[in-house]
Amino acid sequence: MTYSHILFNVADGIATITLNRPERPQRPVAANAGRPRPRHGRNPRTGRPGYSGGDTDRRCRRFCAGGDVKSMGSRLGSATKARGALRDSHSNMYDLMNLELPVISLVDGAAAGAGANIALAADFVLATPRAFLMQAFVKIGLVPDWGGMYILPRLIGLQKAKELVFTGRRVYAEEAKEMGLVLKIVGQDTAMQEARAFAGRFVNAPTKALGLAKNVMNQSYNLDHRTMLEMEAMAQAIARDTDFHKEAIRRFAAKEAPLFDWESLDKKAAE
């Protein structure tokens, strides 16, 4: 399966999805990719993490500018068709958010409307200094879609989420980091290298354990304490049965270097 507006490759255990429509404002990547997209977020042989970027043409300076506003009325027509199209997109966003691998988005330039919500659906958002996120829907009399009204309150709280939705203002990288929308600001000229380096840290991570933890934590706002404890017990039982866990225990007992140690990776990065 090939897509003209999406670039996909796997190198060094990292799967990369790039939005590639520099001549026009981007439509959300999952709208073109359909349901298979989350499966493309991993190397089928190694099951390693991936990240997504924006236009390959650096002059465009955008991650994803959201929907094609000029064609909205003619393309979707009736309310029934518009609702159906959005419902089709919901499965893409759900699968992306619940892909049992670390997902990293790299935002350079504008991430507006649905484009902002695609970026925020990742586990970690990296941004360049010129990046900004914008819930632009209010500017054309619409409400946030592509998961925005689910994601935003969970990231920054209900009141702040309402402020961004009601105003539609731009939130640039520094402010986005302060409010919790962005994890890290990367260098303008080294953004791709830094994003790949960050993703590369997970190449030797316990993929199954991370996926289980992500699955459970993603449901923590919706479930009661007792149910969460039951899900933790289920996830832990599965994790204890993985080859990674068994090898990690053996190495610990033998006083050998661990398979995965984030702090040691920090030291290596600083050298």
C-alpha cells in the first residue's frame, strides 16, 4: 500500500512517518492512510518506536496546517456525510494514541486544527523554536475534532483547554512547553537528528512492558481505582512472562549491565 502524501521508512529500528504535501495545507495524515497507519508506526521485524514530522520542503514551515478549508463545503456536503467522515477518522486517532509503542511527534512550524491534535496524540511532542500549535477551529465556526476535546483537557486541564479552544490563539514552543503540550524544544537545524536520537533511546527498551504501561495509563482518567488495579495486575503478569524481564533479572543477579538504563543513556549523550 502506497500513499502520495505520506513518506514512510524504517532505519536503525526507528519507523518514520513524514507528512508530505508542501504545495497545499496538509490534510491529516491518517485521513489519507486509513486504518493501516498505526501498523506502519513500527518495524514489523523489531517492533521499535517511530515518530512523525511535517513537510519535507523546509520553506513551508509547517507540521500540518489542518483541513483544506477551501474544499470543506463542497467535499463533505451534508451533515450526515461530514459526521461519517469524522467517524471514519476516529478509528485512526484511537489506534494512533493506543499503539503499544512509544510515538514521538516532531513539530516544525505550524500545527493547526486537526494537525495540532495529530501532533498531541503522540506520547512525546518535540518542537523547534518556530513551532506553534493552534486550535484554529473557532476561526471558521467549528469545534475541535480529531480527538482535540479528549486530548487537551488531559494534558493541560479543563480551564486552559477551554481558553485555547475558545480563542484559537497560537501557542508557540516555549509556552507550549511550559503548559505541558511539548516535552522538549529541539534545535532548529538539528531537529531531525535530535528526534531520531530521542527515539533511538527506546530501541533496546522493553517494548512489551512499555506497551502494556501505555495501554493502562491511557485509560486512567476513565476508570475507577479498583479497575485500574486489576488492569495493573494483568499487565504485570504478562510483563513478568517476557524474555526481556527474564534476561533483566538474570543480569541483575549476575551484576551485569542492564539491558535498558535511561540514566546511562543521559550520560552517553552528554559525552
